[in-house]
Amino acid sequence: MNKPSPQSLDRLRAAVGPKGWSDASEDLAPHLVEWRGRYQGATPLLLKPADTSEVAAIVRICAETQTAIVPQGGNTGLVGGQIPCGDEILLSLERMKSIRALDQANAAITVDAGCPLKIAQDAAAAENLLLATSLASEGSATIGGIVSTNAGGTNVLRYGMTREQVLGLEVVLPNGDIWEGLTGLRKDNTGYDLKQLFIGAEGTLGIVTAATLKLFPRPQSQMTAFCAVASPAKAVSLLGQIRTASGNQVSTFEILPRRGLEFVLKHGGTAKDPFSQSHPWYVLMEVDCALRDRDELMKSALEADLLEDAVIAASLDQAQALRALRERLSEMQKHEGSSIKHDVSVPVSAIPTFLEEATAAVETACPGIRPVPFGHLGDGNIHFNLSQPTGMDKDLFLARWEEMNRIVHDIVAAYGGSISAEHGIGQMKCEEMLRYKSVTEIEMMKGIKHTLDPLNILNPGKLITP
Ligand SMILES: Cc1cc2nc3c(=O)[nH]c(=O)nc-3n(C[C@H](O)[C@H](O)[C@H](O)COP(=O)(O)OP(=O)(O)OC[C@H]3O[C@@H](n4cnc5c(N)ncnc54)[C@H](O)[C@@H]3O)c2cc1C
């Protein structure tokens, strides 16, 4: 890929006008480092187009001059996909954030790609509708970002990943053409479903400029409960029991170990332990059910010996406080030194044995290591995060990142699992993906990339190299 010439950069600046670009280091800085501080990037130019036609003009110039582009939304991605490595221009969608339309009868919303997810959720809520994708980063993560990473989050169990929310997309292709695919149709069997290519493509196949997303009726009444359980095996049985008893109304089912709760209690300011004694594991559960059914649901779980104890939120504030015990865990883990992360999935039924095996393996390899496996148990998705041994040098521990990945990912593969359940590949897992996907899969992915982006100008070096 070419280092952009001064003439190319001038043409790009002209395409967006004075409000649409910057090369000042103070403007670039927040765009060049990601949430975990793992990737520090560089770019000759930050572009902030105002609309789809400006995005298309930028991409046409980049195609002509063979200039690489990294699209960026809210910069909350966790695998470095949104961080440019040097010669790429950075295209931020931050000025494109309007709600284009909300069709109540069709239960669909059409939103610009740079709109933060929370703003779109609030627009839906104002019409008593639910935009189902929900993540701890929703205040900053954008519609284009959640589509491009096929984000998961806490509502996947009931509503599915972002892919299942997308009805249509508008995308600027690598040659600068605009694909106007913003349909609100729920049925359309006219050949290949092209939007699927761009969902989870991490900006390597096109720049998403708008999306039409499904909406649902808002649950009339929801129970938020924080439960103490004896083991992950009990948690899996509890999930089955509550799903059946509630008629499949469980939207959130998150697990965390005692060590994780302790991190939140220690560093989380006002956070309080909901129970008077400690328990080995906890589940945060949300179920759409009427007030009168709540006690019955929990009673049946207690009688089946699946619960040690449980607290049901009696107000919205209490529900928020219980949710925060799970949501703040990643942030609080930072106070315990460095950590090596894994975002993996295995079949739900295999979670208990996977956790046992992986925990024993990392503890043998690195005595004193503090595993904090937590996450979306209902989807089989565990964030198998490893905090450094107390007192160990941070960098010495991080130097073992690949060794720990190998141990954990090989066990995941043996269970037929995935090495990236929801965060994607980005620059972090390119090599790792080559190890675990078959040659046939990699060749199909390369073929798609080459067909849509033969010049390899969109997010090169991320996800797949041609
Ligand atoms: C505290 C925290 C909690 C999180 N929780 C979850 C979680 O529960 N589940 C989950 O799945 N993720 C989670 N994430 C990860 C992250 O929030 C999601 O991946 C999110 O979807 C990224 O959105 P973004 O707008 O910030 O995208 P960015 O970080 O800006 O970009 C992510 C990727 O998408 C590409 N991209 C962005 N916008 C576009 C566009 N318009 N067109 C084409 N490509 C584009 C980028 O090039 C990059 O490859 C979490 C992150 C944090 C910091």
C-alpha cells in the first residue's frame, strides 16, 4: 500500500471541506489508542465526512491513489481493528449520527453509522420499542461499529447477535460505489443476502454508512436477579430450568466467579455484596416476567437445589446496581495489574468441564495466576481473563500472552469452540485465526476479500490478508 502523497492528502481534505479533517496531534491522539491501551496507532490524516456522498468521494480518491483506509466508529473495539498502523488514513464516522427514520408499524429504525448505540436505543424507547443489542460500551460504540463487529452483549440469549437485528445496510464499496441496501424487509429471497458479508467484516469489505435495524416491543415487566450458585454446572442447570419455567423469556444470563465480585467490591467505590456470606459463583439473570411470577420462578430453582441464595431487584435503581456488579468487572480488573484475555465460546453444555480444564492448565503453567472467567454463559461465551499473580512484574506476565493463548485456545478447539466469540479478529488474532480455521475457510474468506477489495485498501492487515 502507498504512503499517501501530499497531493493525495490535499485531494482528500478538499473532498470533506475544512470541518471534515484534522492532522493536529491533539485531535488525532484519542483516535489512535484503544480502550485497553494495547495498540498505539499512527495516521497522516483524520477524515470526518458529513454524509454518505463524502464517504464515497473519499473512497474513490483512495482507490485511485491506492491509499489505505481504516474506518472507525466509537473506538471501543477490543482487538485493534479500528487503529491505523501508519500510512492509512483514518475515517471516523463521528459526524454521521442522525436517526434517519423510525417506522413504528414495521418495527424498524434507520440510523446513520456514526450514531452511538445508546442514542438509537433511546430513540426506540421513546416509541415504547426495544433495540435489542446492548453492551457495556453502548454510550460510545456506534451503529457502524456494532454491525461491523457483529457485536454480542447481554441480550443475545433472547434476541441474537447484532447480525440478527440487521434488516438492511447502506455501504460504500472499496471502489467508491454506494450500495443502497436499506430495506426494512423481513423476507427477501432474491439470491445472495449481501448484507451478511458486511456484518462482522470489521471494515475490510466496505464502509457501513447506515443501517436499518429490527425493533421489538419493550418488555412490560422484567425481573433482575443476582443469584449465588455452587458451581458452573449448577449455573447451566439453572439456565435450563428458568428458560423452561419462563417460556424462554430469559434475556440475560451472566456468570462471574467470587474473585471477580471481590475485584468489583474492592475497587468499585459504592458497590456492595448483595449477600451476607461469600459464594463461589454468581449469576446475573434478567427474565421478562410479571411481578406475580417472580417468586414462583425462584422458588422452583431453590427447590431443585440449583440456587444457594438470590436477590431480586425491587426497583430500577436496585436492578442497575446489580447489573453494575457484572458490567464493571472488566474495568475493575485493570486495578489488579495486567491481564491476559480470551473471548471464547464452547457449547453451553461443555462450559463446566471447559472451565475446570482450562483453569487447571493455566494454573499449572503459571503458579499464582488468578483466572477470572466471566461472561455470557447463556451463549456459551466466556471471557476467560487471567489476572497476573500478585506482585509479579506486569510486563513479565504479559510476555506470556501467546503461551497462555495457546493453552486456552487449544482446549477451546478440542471442544469445537471459537477463539473469538464476539470481539472479532482485528490485528490481535489474525495469526491465531489461521491456526484454528481450515484451509478451505481461509481460502473462501480470501476470495471474498479479493473480489470486493482487489486493491486491499480497506483496513489492510486486519482480519484477513489477501
Ligand atoms: C467496556 C466494554 C465492553 C464491551 N462489551 C462488549 C460486549 O459485551 N459484546 C461485544 O460484542 N463487544 C463488546 N465490546 C467491544 C466493542 O464495544 C464492540 O466491538 C463495538 O461493536 C465496537 O463499536 P465501535 O463503534 O466502538 O467500533 P470501533 O471500535 O470504532 O471499530 C471496530 C471495528 O469495526 C470497524 N468499523 C467501525 N465502524 C465501521 C463502519 N461504519 N463501517 C465499516 N467498519 C467499521 C473498525 O474498522 C474496526 O475494525 C466492549 C468494549 C468495551 C470497551
